[in-house]
Amino acid sequence: MRRLSRREFLRRAGIVGVTTCIAGKEFLGLMEAEAAVKPTLSVASGESPELLVRKAIDGLGGIKKFVKPGNIVVIKPNLAWARRPEQAANTNPEVISALIKLCKQAGAKRITVLDHSCDNTIAAFGVNGVRDAVKAGARLVAADKKFMFQGIKIPKGKLLKADECAKEILTADVFINVPIAKVHGSTLITAGMKNLMGTNWDRQAWHHSADLDQCIADYSTAVKPDLIVLDAVRILLTRGPKGPGQTKDVGQVIAGTDPVAIDSYAATLLGKDPHQVSHIKYAAALGLGQMDLKKVTLRRT
């Protein structure tokens, strides 16, 4: 459920424009109802990756809630590594393909799958399955040239006050982040917020900064997906982010709009307490979302 602004909540409740007084208890009840609105994660389990994607997004109201006819859509999976799909170092190509199909069905004018890979692009894209995935109806963009990025301001950042982001994302109508859940040697886990490093030009600057996790949280205040679809079909439990390592078949896809809740859920799948993951804590402190999963509605399908 989309979080309502206070003004919109009052308007829907018939408050705005009403000049008569409302009893204190009634007004308090409305405020309590507003506070009770929780972020929702839609958790789909036990089907093929394509059906999992559809079920997860349907749990949020369906793809048409996010993608409108004529929209330009950018899908950002994790395509960083020259690893095969079964090694769980990149987003499952069947998840990417399923999302492309849904966006097409919703009437998207153009769909772009984009990443700034870590391994050589030709090597990575050649084995991780994305070239077959985009045959569902998208263009594939390797964001590996400096001119493809544009400067952005990060006014809420604690460490980062400015950076760069792929122009395709900045000009898109809809931005969908499609990470895979896996462990990471530097940040304990990588999921939605860390996946945004693939939208940035100079990721090494973050690694060489005073605090990589703070950079991740700061950047997330400025680059905000409209939808996050977390691939937990098969997750990487050791030697992340590249592997090869131990994998686990979880058989889930999780959809949501709260980046902190998504990453907190991913942490639990990887055997971590979200409070152990610094960029999750930092992002919660910056007001980006809810890290206490007891305060998140988990809609399981």
C-alpha cells in the first residue's frame, strides 16, 4: 500500500474543507489509522521463476499499478559477473524475462535492461543469461562509458553530497530494481540498495571512501526505484558477491517499494540480522524505510 501524505489522508477522510469541529477521540482514531499503515512485501513461493514474478507483483496490485501505457521503463538487474545462472552471482535471467513480459503487457513503450558490470561486459553478458532474457522484448545496455552518466545531487547524504547516475534511469518513467540476494565480503549482504552501485559510474570511489555502507545509504536517498523485485530463487551463501560458492534454492521472489524492508528481508534469507548490516541501519536512519520486519506486512502467495 502506498503511504499517504498527511494531507491526502485527511482529505480522503473528509477532513480537508470541513469547517465543523471533530471530537478529539474521532480525530485521534484517524491519526492512529494513519500510523497503522505499514509497508508491504509480497512474497511469492514455490513456482517457476516466471510465475513467481507475476504472483509477487500481483500481490502489490499488479504491474499496471506501476507501468502505464506508453511508459519508458528501465530494469536494473545484477549483471555484474561472468557467472552462469545456476551459480547465483547475477539476477536469474528467467526473472528478468518475466518482468520484461509483464511490462510489455502493461503497454510500455520501451524497455531497457541496464547494468554497469564489474567483469568485462562481453564476458559477463555472454554467460549470465541476460542476452536470452532480453529477447522477451527489451534492449540491453552496458553502461560502461562515462558519457552515459550524469551528475546528481544528494542533499540528504551524510557522506555523499553528489555523484553520478546512468542517464537512462534519470530519464525513465519507471525504474525497476531487480537484485539477487547474496552475501558480500565488504557489506555482509548485497540486495536492493547495494545493487544501485551498478547505476553509478565510479563505484571504486565508494570502496575507497570512509564508509562504503554510508555511501550506499546516501545514494539510495537520491536514486529511488519505483518497484523492487528481489530474486531469491537461488541465493549465494558464501564467497559473494562473485562466487563460485555455496548456493541455496529458496524458490522465492519478493516485490515491494520499501528498499529498507526488502533488504532486511534479504538479510534474513542469508542468515543475517538486518541490524548487522550497516547500510540497512543507515538507510533506516535516513528515513528510507522500515527495517523491523514485525512492522512490515508480509503478503505471502
